[in-house]
Amino acid sequence: MTESPTDQPNPQSELFKVGKREHFACKVGVTLKATLMAQLTVRSVKEQIVRALKQRAAAHGCSAESEHRDILRKALIENEESFSTRASALRRRLRSTMDSSALIRADRNRDHAG
């Protein structure tokens, strides 16, 4: 959820509480819309990784936390192929070069010969 620069509600916003924290959310009609985000704690990260994250964040002009979110989103969501794309690739990879109609015809002929 993005708050206004002054952290004050605009006339279309309403204050609500989640636990001890207060949040502003825009009203759409009579429905209050808000997106609550989960928190993720990563432990035992090597100092070299933390340093690289901070350097990358500084190069992009953002916080390490924002950079971390961006890295996770790109790695887990944006690059994810759709099921249909993966299924098509699997079908192409498993496609036989043999004409199956010849096998079916031979099997039928064998069944009718006996």
C-alpha cells in the first residue's frame, strides 16, 4: 500500500487498524480495499551477500529491502513460464520421430491375422 507523501489520508481514504498499526486505504464504492503484505526474514546470510545486495540497491537508487523484493519478484514471478508454455516444450521434447500410425497398423494386422 502506498501512502501519501505527508502520510495523511486524502478525502477518498479511510483509516483502519491491523493489530497495533494504523493504515490508510482508498474506498471503492462502499468497499474498503487494502493489501496486507507478508514479512520474510532471511537468516544466516553471508556478509558478502548482504554487501552485494546493498551495493546493488545503491546502484539502483533504492533501499536494500526494496532491492530484495525486486530480486525475489523477478526470480519467482516475472520469469515464470506459463503452464501451457512448459507443456508445449515438454511435448516437443518428447515427440517421437517414429510415425505411430505404422505401429498401430501393424498391431491391428497382427490382431486380425490370428
